[in-house]
Amino acid sequence: MIKRELTLFFIALGFFTRIPMPSWVEVDSEGLNKASRYFALVGLLVGLISALVYLLASQLLPVSVAIILGMIASVMVTGGFHEDGLADTADGFGGGWTVEDKLNIMKDSRVGSYGVLALVFALLLKFVLLNEIALFDSGKVVAALVVSHCLSRVLAASIIYSEPYVREDANSKSKPLAQAQSFNELMLLLATGALALWFTDIANALGLCIALYLLRYLIIVGFRRQIGGYTGDTLGAAQQLTELACYLFILISLFGQA
């Protein structure tokens, strides 16, 4: 039982990050589907790594530089996995007229103008939001990084539970993707997010949960209208949008307390 759960965790870790899996871990479609229960836990790990780099760098460097280094750390750990999804989704949704056109554009390994703009604005907004949070309390950046990386993967992975997977052909450049999720796996995702909120002591946690529920609804409506469901790229885009939304909400909460 323990080895089985460890296997699923390592599958999730290998899927979302550049951290190598143990040699004994075997990946198949069933394992990948079940591993979705640990996507939020992987997000928690990524957030902790990013926060640790920020915390160490802030002891020697200006906070703004430490934030950049923390952001770089998260990208290096994940290989820009979600950022790539955001860029591809922006290119597909922005440049395609039909569902087929959009999916074909999203599978193209080249990045277009919509993708570049989405990446530039997303990274710039992350930096600005985190820097503004640091102006209130530099320690809050640690909590923001940890909880935002975790909750953003909770929301993105939860889309698998309720939405249909839009199948791509064999020439797709995308990695294999979890295409089904049980109720128990969804509950584990949500429990991981709840624990992250509890231990980071984010102000107005209930308000953040409500805001993310509404954001999830809007994201799903957008995906349904654009392509009728989700792909791996759109889940990456959902993660990035949710991470930004978490930073924004935390900053607004800090303004309210001032």
C-alpha cells in the first residue's frame, strides 16, 4: 500500500517537475490518472523550493532580486511546464478560428506573438504582485509562494474531474496526460490545498477559496467555448492564471488589513 502510494507520488513528481523518478517507478495511463491525487502535493514542494530560494537570497540581496531568483527556481524545477502551456493556449485561443485550428496551433512547438505576450505579462505581473506583497511584509512572500503553487495545481487538476479531455492525435508534442479522476482523488487534492492554507495562515482563507471557485467556473466556461474541454496545455494555463489570482487576492487582503 505504501509503495503504491509512493509510486503514484513519484509519477506525479516526474510528470510535473524535472526531479528524476526512482528507476523502479513504472508509468502507465492508469497510474498517471491515479497520480493526479498528488498534483497539489507536488505544487506544495515546488512552492517550498521557490520560497526557500527566496528566503535564503533575501538574507544577502534586495528583496526584489530574491523574488526573481525564487521565480527562476520554480521554473527550473518544473522546466517551464506550465508556462509553456500558457503560451500554447494563448497562441491557440488567440490565433485559431475553429477547434481544429486551435488544437493544431497549440501543438506547434513554435511560440507565436500571443504566447510571447502572455508569458511576458504573466511573469511581469507575478514579480510586481510578489514585490508589492513584500512591501507589506517580506515574510508573507514565503506563504504566498507556497500556498499559490499548491492551490493553483489543485484548481488545474480538479478540471480533470468535471471536464472532458479533448483528444489530440498521435503527432501531438504534449506529454501523456491524466484523463480521468475519481471523487476520492479530488478529495485528496482539496485536502492538500486545505492543509496548505492552514499551515501558511493566509488571511481570509475562506474568501480565497470562494474567489478560486469562481475563477474555476470562469476558466471552465472559457475552455468549453474555445475547444469544448481541456488539454494539457490549457491545464498549464489554468495553473498560471490561478497562481496569479492567488497573489492578487493575498495582496488585496493585505491592503484591507492596512
